[in-house]
Amino acid sequence: MDSGFSAVLKSFVCWLHESDHAASTIHVHERVVARFLDSVVSQGLKEISSVNTGHVSTFILEITAHRGKVSYELNSLRVFFRYLYQEELIPEDLILFLPATNRLSILEHLPSIWGAGDVEAILRCIDRGNPVGSFLRNYSTAEGNR
């Protein structure tokens, strides 16, 4: 991991300690955030201030490819993005682009193939009146056109 990203991780962990998080919670957050930072570095990111929704989506797709349960990861990302935004290390609040609930934790396995009817039903359910819904619909539509 790049030294700039290592410094961000270290300051995040210090912030967690100062916020009186339990040692086990700090360990989980540190592990997840380290994986996220490794992911964004592998995507070519040079500085934390440039992280965007595309980086977040790629990471979520990476972790869901390995397992259906992502509750720990989503919770850790929420805490990390809150820290980054409060400390003004990122220009926008990326928490808005994370699923509001850990609904994926209910599913043991995500389907590897979706039928056309299923995809259409999912796309019709997306609330395009908010930033997350617009992003999800645009991303889903773009992926379907590949």
C-alpha cells in the first residue's frame, strides 16, 4: 500500500481509538479499510481525495464476488467515509452511495446469472429521485450494454 494511503489508514485507526471504539471493532474496521485501500490503489488511485463512487462500486463487487454477506464491510466503509468527510479528506459524502441497509447480509449467495425479467424488475424498483438510485440505474444499464 502506498505510504499516503498507509498514513490515512493509521490516522483513521487513531481516530477510532480516540472515539472509544472497542478493540475488536477497530480490528475489523482496519482490516476492511486496508482491503478497500488496496483495491483503490489497484484501480490506479493516487490520492484519497480522488476516491469516487466508481471505486466504491468496484470494491463492493469484488467482495460480493467472494461471498454474499457484506454487512461488516458496508458498516466499516460507512465509518471510514464518515471519518474522511468529517476530516475534509474527500469532497463529497460517499455514505450516500452505500446501500442504506446491509440487506445483502440476508442472502447466503448472490445469483451469478439474472434473467432478463429479473433485471427489468430490479431496474423498475430503483428510485431515480435520489443520487443513489440514479447511480445504480445508470451503472446497471451501462453494465447491461457491455
